[in-house]
Amino acid sequence: MNEVRGLPIDYTNLGYEALRESMLSIARQTLPEWTDHSENDLGVLLIELFAYASDITLYYQSRIASQLFPATSDEPESLVQLVRLLGYELRSATPATVELSVAVDAAQVLPLTIPAGTAFVAQTNTDDRAQFESVRDVTISAGGLGPVAEENLRWFLPVTAVEGRTVTGELLGISDGSPNQVYTLGEGPVIGGSITVTVDGPGGATLWREVRSMSTAGPAQRCFMVQRGADGSVTLVFGDGVNGAVPPKGSALDQVEVQATYRVGGGPQGNVPPGTTFTSSISALRTIIATAGGAGGAPAESIESARDLAPRLYRAQDRAVTADDYVELALRTPGVGKARAVALNWNDVLLYVAPSGRVEQPSELLRRDLLAAFELSRMATSVLRVLGPEPADIYLQATVRAEPYYLQEDVRAAVTGAAAGLIAFDRVEFGEPIYLSRLYDALQSLPQVASLTVTQFSRTQDGGVDADGVIELEPFELARAGYAETIRLVIEGGVAR
């Protein structure tokens, strides 16, 4: 509180009515001879005009102030700029990975090569066509084939493929030789780490590569930095001749073209179910199946996630020293859904990682990306091992008394969904215990349920209800989200169809 001639001023009164009333109150005490405070008075009119102008000014001042901190910023683009000041860029959508089993005719002439970048299209029950591309050249030889099947086919695996589509040689623009040139990619969503740029000019074509920051780039280094907008757009920023090279300027007859090659796609739609079949342009491949399905596909990072993660990463400063540092940096790697770090001793770290959305082993590509990311962060003498989670299956049996006006099948579906939701992938962490009390709370709050009794709540199929109502998990264990098959219900009451 400050005072004007002994009168307190409340600086929290920011609205028009509060400002008007505060100014009239001051006038009554400082100008007692002014007695006409009706709307017809010129002084009141002036006060109302000042209150109106002050209201608008204070609104914009408050809005500007709120955008200066990640915790209070509510404008997506403002928050993107704030976390960028911390050296953080929003993560793109993560593509799923599949291990394909391919079959050829038993009489097929071998060897047969599947080139890197070969497209495989998933045949799903929806209209969406999820396209995958092989990550490396694969040669099928006679020694690598499996047994002859009944259809006279011989099987070979694995062929690793990643969801997405490659955009080749997109013309971004003509270089004018100025520093800090900016170009926006034409398609999206762009998969992180997939962008390469070719600058084609009088001296021939040169390859430019992505770097995380221009601050460490030399004046002759051909590189660019990627910035992602709140709307998902991707912009490439080139150097200024001090930090990073400048794409040169050509002549009117021989211009310098800036072209980009990158991949688009990513997201949970690539997590195809086990047994999904694929098609390919290679006619020799008669049958293509993803036996284990796809894993690792995740949507682009949300604004709320960046608001929470960016300050924590800033504290880590890209250095993996503590266990929390390893977890924060692992979560920044595309495709990582959950992480837990355990230090066996001063230089031996176990990093348990679950791919986005599923409790299973991380793929070969995800392990490679993690180890590559930590090469710049871990101490030289530390040893990092990337492991997958140990699934923890929870077995549940309950007798549910349904409300009389609900169908029994609807009651079963609601109870099963609520129970599975308690340990959905996004709801649990490594080693987090499972509580019987929370299960009761979730099920008894359903409008379809009049009462229930849980008769089994255990880690084993033949177990009962643990005495303390808590299922403890080891630090490397993660409750499995897809365990609906282990729920057995007895529905009493309700309406049978």
C-alpha cells in the first residue's frame, strides 16, 4: 500500500468499476467542496474517461507481464519463445517402429535386396494409410531364410521400418547471401532429426546439416538450426558468418537454390496392432506381417509438457550427473514415454526406458538414439546401459452389483474401462505401487455400480487380495496398461440383454 495525501491506494483494483470508484472516493476526501457526483457532472465524466483508459492500459500491461514467465504464459507462441530462450524446442511427433517378417516364394531367386527407404503401407481397419519406410538395406539370402510354410513361402526377419514418408528435394527458396536466412518447410508434420539441406549453386551442391544450437558453430560450418512453432510449422535458420556459414548469393543467371529433404509423419497412428499386414512395391515380397505390431509412436509435444519440462532441463544444463538428469534428458529423446535411472555405483547407470504409449522393450533405433544423445551429456568415465521395463500384470476379480436400470454389458464395459484406466500408460510411473483403495474409489463412483466386492487383487493368477491392499513394484517394473484380459467380473442385477 502507498498513500496519496494519507489515503491508501489498492493496486489490485484494476477493473473499470474499481478504478472509477477509487477515484471518486479520493475525490470525496480530497475535494469535499465537490458534491455533485452524478453522471451529469463534467468531473465525473472525466473520471470515467480516465478509468476507461486506465482499464485498457492495465489490461495490456497485465497480459504482457503474464507472458514473461512459463508458469503464467497462456499464449502458445509466447511460451514457445520463452522456452526457446532456455535452449528448448518443442519435440515433433515421434514415428513408430515395426519389425517386419517378410515372405518370398520358395522358388524365388536369391539374394534379394530390400533398399533403404522402401515404402511399406499398413493395411488397417480404418481409412488411414500408415506408411513405413525401411531404415537400411536388407539382403535376403538363402542362409537367412526360415522354414518353408504351407503356402510354399519362406520367411525372413527382421526388416526394420519406421513410420513416415520422405519428401525429397523440396525447393525452399533462393539464397540472397544475407546472414540469418530463414526458410519454412512446406509439408508437415516434420519428423525431428530427419532434415538435410542441399545448397546448389555455381560451385556445385553442398550438404548442410542440422545442429541444436548455432552458438558452437564455426564461421565456415555448413549447418542450420530448426525452430518449431506452436502451430507445428518448422523453420530453418542459417548462420550469420560468425556462428555458422551463410548460404552464398548467386548471380541473376546462376541462382543458388536451397533444397530440403525430410520425413513427415509420426504420431500414435503408427502403433499398429500385432499381426498387421503390409503391402510393398517389391513384387517378390508375397506376404509382409508385423508380428509384434508397432511401438514408439507419440504425438507432438504439447505446450503444457514444454512448460513443465523446459525449466527442469535448464537446471540440468545438458549434463547428465544425477539420476534426475538422466531421466530429464531421456524424456527429451523422441520416442521415450517413460524413464527411470538407477545408479549402481559412481560410474555405472541403468536407464530403464519404455517407448511412448506401450510397456515393452525399446526398439533398436530408440536405444541407438538414446546412447547417441547421452554421448554429449554423460561424464567420460560413466557407463550407460539402456534397458526396457519389466511388465507388471495385475489380476483383478470382483463381484459387482449393478443399478437395476443399466444393461449388464454396459456395466461390464464401464467397470473394465475404469479399472484399466487406473494403470493406463500415462497414469503410472516406474515402481509406482498400485492401491486397492483407489480401485474402489474409481469403481464405486461409476453411476452404473450400486456396490462391489473385490475378491482378487494380486500379481499372480491364483492370488487373492493382498492384506494391506497395496501391490508393491520394483523400481524397474511398470504396470501394464493392456491387461483388460486379466479382469474377471461377476455382474449381479441390472438388465440382461
